[in-house]
Amino acid sequence: MKFTFSIRTALQKSWDLYTKHLVFFIGLSFVMVLFSLFSNGYHAHNIIDALPTVVVVIATILWTYVWIHAALAAVDGKADVLNFRSIAVHLPTVRQFFMLVAIGILVGLIVAVGCILLIIPGIYFLIRLSFANTAYIDHQLSIRKSLQYSWDLVKGSIFWTVFLTLIVEVALIILGSIPAMLGLLITYPIAILMMAHLYRALSDYHLQTAE
């Protein structure tokens, strides 16, 4: 059984979800843009001055959890939680927050070690582990199992599908950043929803081939 995924179709589906829940996704994106603007424009000169930056980093990680959780809900057709009244559904607990941080740090270290080894291994590790955070948020796995799940999803020829989709995601985010980052109100949701579509397609394929 061969895995098939159309980036074009995923973009169209993502656009449809975005326009259907426009206010919700623009609101989520606006908060993320504010965090990005603050982190880019604020420069700390001592430990005390660095505290606002630390707060923004924590808030950004928390909001990343919200975004991935909401994107998966959108892809799964859970329209009833795609509104600001249900925002608490998408918020992580303290444990979930620190688990996401731990997974991010571990993936970062693995990728950094790979980059030291002539760059290419770092890129390889980045692609294979690109869904570790999403796997944790989706299944609440342990750190090791989250990394393993992503590693198992992105194997063989699937690697190149994920690689190309990530390039499109990065291109969308860069494109949205050009006009004073306001374009991210459109491109960021589309990019995250597209990756959620890919993750769900990979999960379904993984489940089918494992049977």
C-alpha cells in the first residue's frame, strides 16, 4: 500500500477550514504575531530586562500547543471547539506544557548534533522528528514514544513528501512575514492546518499498514 498525499489538495482543504472559521483562526494568529513582534523588537541588556522575553517565550510555547491542538480538531471535523468560548479545551496543563518543552529541547539537541556532523544529518533528523510535538499533543505519549512515533511516520519515500511539505510551510510563513507580518494572519493558519492534514494522513496510513 503506497502513501499518497497532495500538497495542493491539503492547501485547498486548509483554505476551506480557514475561511469557515475565519474569526477564530485570525484571532489565534494575531496573538502569535504579537508574540513574534515583541520578541523581535525587544532587546534585553540584563537579567531583569530579560524577564519579559522569558514570559513571551513561555506564552509562545503555550500558544503553539493551542495552535496544534486546534488545527488537529479542525482537520478532525470538531467544529464545536473552534471558537473562543472553547479556548480552554486547547490549553495545556502544566504537565503538558513542560512535556512539550522537553520534547522541543530534545529534538533541538538531536538536530544540533546532526548539524555538527556536516549539516545533512541535522536536516534528516529534523524531518524525521518534525511531528514529535504533534504526536504528543494528539496521543499524550511519553517523550521517547513521541519521538519514536514521528520517526516511524516519516520513513522511506514518505520522507520526501514531508520534506516538500515543510518547504511549502516555511515559504508560506516567510511570505506572510514580508508585509509587516500582517500576512501571517492568513499564511500561518494555512501552513499549520496543512501540516495537520499531513500528520493525520500519515497517522491513518501508519495505522493501516500496522494492521
